[in-house]
Amino acid sequence: MSLVAEAFVTQIAAAEPWPENAALYQPLRDEQILLSDNAACLAVQAFLQMCNLPFQVVSRPNAEYMSPSGKVPFIHVGNQVVSELGPIVQFVKAKGHSLSDGLDEVQKAEMKAYMELVNNMLLTAELYLQWCDDTTVQEITYPRYGCPYPWPLNHVLAYQKQWEIRRKMKALGWGNKSVDQVLEDVDQCCQALSQRLGTQLYFFNKRPTELDALVFGHIFTILTTQLISDELSEKVKNYSNLIAFCRRIEQHYFEGLNRDGSARLPPPIRRKILRS
Amino acid sequence: MASPMELSCWGGDWGLPSVHAECLVVMAYARFSGAPVKVKIIDHCWRAPRGRVPLLISDDTVISQPAKILNFLRKQKYNADYDLSAKEGADTLAYISLLEEKLHPALIHTFWIEADNYYRVTKPCFASRIPFPLNWFLPRNMAGEALNRILLTKGGPPLFSMAEVEAQIYRDAKECLNLLSHRLGTSPFFFGNMPTTLDAFVFGFLAPLFKIPFPKVQLQDHLKMLPNLCRFCDDILSCYFRLKLLGVSPVGPDTVDANLQKLTQLVNKESNLIEKMDDNLRKSPQHPPRKLTTLKLSRTGEGNSSPNRLSP
């Protein structure tokens, strides 16, 4: 988007208040969505909840193709469509809702840095595990990714996506990493997050920011998703303050919302891990 | 560590020990931690490794990639982060991610994709270090790899033209520079008075932008508007790489070099102590709050756990 176009969009966005019928689109939650997409969707849901903005979650099998950036989730507000956490945060800010206004410049720099840490390490590791680890690809990723489509198409689309992600991994230098190395990176990232969080309620003490939403999305998804092995969630479970942090956000922002379906979390069986 | 460690790097120019960002990172870290690394500059020799530079060779282990080399040096007890708290260690990791995601793409673009820069500066500079027939192909290969990386990681919908991708990359990079400038504030290094891993990374990524006279300079101009980052680069160049600037052959840390390094570290520690004593003095009530503003800035820079500690 050019600068002019962006300024234009911001101006329009600022003119209208947040409507009642905003919608967040994501893939089918039970049978289709993948680990990394679920993390991204949950992060945006948490962010909107923290901003106290009403929205409806709409599941669509073709959400990925509806999104302007080809990535889920995206929100439909008034007559505008915005996808992914970063642009959504900008958009919501233009409407006058911001979680990070109270931070000073150094804290803002720190928040951005930690958000990049999550994107750079956790997100890439999730993509690596679900598209480059052969057993996971065969047993989880292919069946789930292709589930809404009929026979030849499901393979074609899943293969295309895998090819694309693998090329990206190669360009990033993750092409010849082993699973153990990737898990090591995840551990390092979680350790950093855990140390940064310490005993605080949220990353910047009492008030949540978009960083909290992002970390919640990823950590909660990793903890509650059943993969081939438990290696990934075991890495995260070593950090008790991160688990407590997820539980806190879940209770504060998602409890009681499950019934009317406006924000939905994984089914209770998978959530046991968090309770125990 | 009995056997010498040898580090293969691209050579330097324009007052830089190396023109290659990742080589600079490793060289700076080696200086900061006092690791006795013998720097081997890639020359016209056919046998010089060019693929995955920087490359550290110790005994029979060969390590590429800056992060891995730094880990290896740390395991050899050459640790520049020894004094950092756990939280500062976490911050280091986070800021390095920020650099990788936001600044690195713009750096790659400035070097390899921006046509003017590539033909007038990058290509002649790298080709002059590669023997004859290879100098026709290797720079082109490296540029191809760079373009591939940018397109794969930053391209894709909704950015369809290269111009849009470029605009996005440079916007991210400028934001990253601003964030770094805020984070550094007025303190000499990112975590107080001693350079650490993060300083090595920031220096490695910024110094080429700062020193190399590219024809297309949009990011350079922005960097030059942030005086504290420029001062940061100059300080590291003059304190840790001074001998090279004077024209002594960059073969490695000879004795004079090592002595100088020890001296600098000593001076740094000394100034650290003085600073602490100063701090104590300033905190005493009868002292007029003369330097409170600068002090406050560097304090918040060191960690925001106690931002209000100095407010009256």
C-alpha cells in the first residue's frame, strides 16, 4: 500500500466509530485450522477483547483466499477488510483504541522487539514443524489443510502451500535445520519471554498490550494443540509463569464468552493441560 | 584454548574492518570478548572459502553463521555478556530478532538490489576480492540470492510490485532505526558501559550503512539524522578497530593490539566504577540535579524495571 493510500485509509477509519457487527474470519476451527494460523487468530481475538471491541468469529473454509494478504485472520469492519495482527493494531489505533499509548518510547521499542522475537522464532518454528517435518505433514497438515476440498484439489493445494513455505524456510536459512535445533530455538525464545515476564501480571506490568495478545495466541495454541509428539508443548511447559500468564488472559478475556460463540477456544479436552 | 581460531571474512574499505555486515558482527564480538581470533581476509586466492562467510575454523570444527560462531566463542569462555542479568539476556535476543526482521531486509536491498548501489559500489567492491573468472559470476549469484530472499520473505499479496515491497522494507527499517535510537538514548552502549552481543549486532548492521558511500542513500540519510547511533558506530570503530584504521595490516590481534584491548577494557571498567560513584553522589540530596536529564535517559535505557527511581 502506498503512503497516500495508507493515509487515506487511516482517515476513513478514523471517521467512523467501531460498529457492532464487526466480524473476524478464520478457517474452520475443529477440522481445518493449523497450529500457526490458530495462534494468529487467537492473538487477534485476544487483542480485540483487550481493547473491549465487540466482534463475531466467522469460520469459513476459504478464509485464506478471502483475506487481502492471503493470511488469516482478517477482520471485516464497516466496509473495510484488514488482515493480520500488525495492520489490525494500526487500524484499531486509527479508530482511537490503543493498548500501548501509555508506554514511553523505550518501552515501545522493547515491545516491538519482543513481538519480532515471537514472529521470528515461535512463528517460524511452528511453520517449520507443520510443513517441513515429514510425519507431521503426512499425518496432520495434509489432511487438515486439504479437508474442505475434493480429491485432487486437496493434494494440489496442500502441496503448493508446502512448496511455498519450504522455499521461504530455505531463504531464511532454516532449510537444513533439524527438528531438535528448531525445538532448541523455541526453548530459547520461551526462556527469554519467561524471563522478561518475570512475576508481573502482563509484560508491561498491569495493563495488557498487543505483545501480551501475541504471546498468548502462540503459547496457548502450542499448549493446547495435539501434535504427533508432545515435544513442542513440553518445551513451553517448563516455564510456569508463561502458563500462569495464559491462564490469566484466558480467564479474564475469554471465560463466559464461549457460550455465545463470539470468541471460541479449543475444546475442553485439550484445555486440561492448562488447568492441571 | 591452545589452537588458534581462524575467522574468514570479507575485507574492509572506507574505514571499516569488513564491508560485510555479518562479518562485522563476529569481528566486533571477538574484539569485545577478547577472543584471540585470527582474522583471515578473503583475497584473490582460489582456495579462500566464499560460500558461507563469516566462517570460524578451530581445530577441525568449521562453523558458519554469526549466531553459531558467537555461541561457540561463548563456550570457549570468551563471553561479552557475562555481566548481563537474565532479563537483559532476553532483551538481547529480542532486539536481535528486531534487527533481523526489520533492518536486515533493507540492508540486503541497499547492497544487492538497488541497481545504482550494486553496479557502482557493491559489485566492484566484492569482485575486487575474487579471482578472475569467478568475479564475473559470484557477485551476480549473491545478488540473485538476495533478491530471492527479499521476494520470498517480504513479497506476496498485498504487495505486488517491487516498488511496494521496497517502500515497506524501508519504512520498517526506518522505524527500527528510530526504536534503536530511543533504546540507546545517551548511554555509550546498549547495556551500560561495556559492549555486549547486542552491540556487536547493531554495530555490524549499522556501520556499513553509515560508512559506505552508496549513490542511493535513503536509509543512510535517515541514520545520519540519529546522532546517537552515528556516535555509537564511530566510538566502536575508534576504540576497538583503531589500529586497522591507521593502516596496520589486518592479519589479527598482535601483541600491541591485545594490549590496547586490555587497556580499553580496563579504562571501561574504571569509568564504570566512576560512573557508579557518580551515581551515588548524585543521589545524595544536597547535590543539585544538574545532569538529571541525561542520567534519567541512560537509566531507563538500562532497564525499565525502575523508571521512576530518580524522579524526585
